[in-house]
Amino acid sequence: LREIEAGAFQKIVLARAQDVQAGRALHPLRMLNGLRQRFPDCYAFSLADGSGRSFIGASPERLVRVSQGVLQTEALAGSARRGAGATLLQSEKDLREQGLVLDSIRRRLEGLGLSPRHPATPTILRLANVQHLRTPVEAELGDRVRLLDAVAALHPTPAVGGTPREAAVARIRSLEGFPRGLYAGALGWMNARGGGEFFVGIRSALVEGAKARAYAGAGIVAGSSPDREFAETELKFAALLDALLGA
């Protein structure tokens, strides 16, 4: 918060890692199916590295989708428990945080020569355990910009990095104290026609045998409360671990 006040950056997203030990080996397919059932509105995923480890999660955040020449993305920021949507829509801090994400997305798409369009005000994205402020963004792709150009321009968004991106991301490495690995990375697919979809690998865990390292982050801006941000990560941990270990 002192660095934000001094102007080093406007927003930085800091994550925690939590290691857990189950009483038996964790089965990736069962965990994936459990996440699909628990979080039907999210991107449920399981990615194995061939050495016995799997990166598994259920992400609410689309990075970019391209279909029939139209690019779709979204600004997602601000969090609250289910039932507190009115609080989010009236929170100056959360609306400001969401605005920072939207401004960055718009600038980066305009840097590709695109003309993004979006609603004037955010809506509430309601998930099984938490809700967020969300603004959908669209743009005609044109002939010169491809899907991976948009991925490179948008990732990492201020929803997982910060803004200005270069200053915030560089500071994350020294503040978090653990390697993110695939956490908050861009995961997805594309086809030979240039279409495809990528999402952000959050609400996730790295699983190996009976061990899992879960990740959860929160966006820090001027006015952020340490207790509230910590509670937000605890809420995310609880939902993820309940879904993973319950499976």
C-alpha cells in the first residue's frame, strides 16, 4: 500500500500458496469432475506434465475468445461473498479496481489496432461461492490480428498481474516468495481457422500423489484492507480445497 501511495503502481495482485496433504492419492479425473459439478459456470481444467503432476482448477476468467472474426474478452475484478452483489456495485474501491482492469484491456486492444466496445457499467458475475464485477468486451478482429496476438497483448491482465503491468509484475516476484509456475498462466486451445479460446489459470492447484499446492490471490489497490484481502484468499482456498479434496 505504501508503494501504491508512492506511485510505483496503481494495482498489484498478490497470491498465497497453501500446501495440503490428503490421506490418499488424489485422482485428477475425479477432481476435475468434482470441479465441473461444483462450478458449472467456470472453465474446469486438468493439465498433466507427464511426470505425475497435474495442474487442476476451475477458473471464472476468460482471457480471450475468437470466433468468426469476433474477439471477446472481459474485465473481471472485485470480489465478495454470494449475496453481497449490491455491496460490490456500490463499493468505490471495487469499482475503481475493476475500472483499472477495463482500462488496461481497452488500451492493449487499441494498441493492436482494434476498436473495443463494452457496456458503460459492470454487472455481477455470480459463482457458486463468490461473485465479481464483470464487464464483457468485444472487438472485430480484422485481417491482421490473430488470436495469439491478442493473448500476448492481454496476458497478464491487471486481474492477475497489476497496472502498470511491467512495474507490478516485476514486484510480484519479490513479494510472493514462491514460484507461480502455471498459476495465473494462459491456458486454452486454437484451431486451424484461427478460432479458439484461452482462460486464466486461477482458482487452481498443482497436484502430485497425495499432495496439493493450492493458489489464491487478491488485487491490492489504494484503499485495500489487509484483513479483507486475506479473507478473500481464505474464501477462495476453502471453496477450491473443498471441491478438490471432497472429490
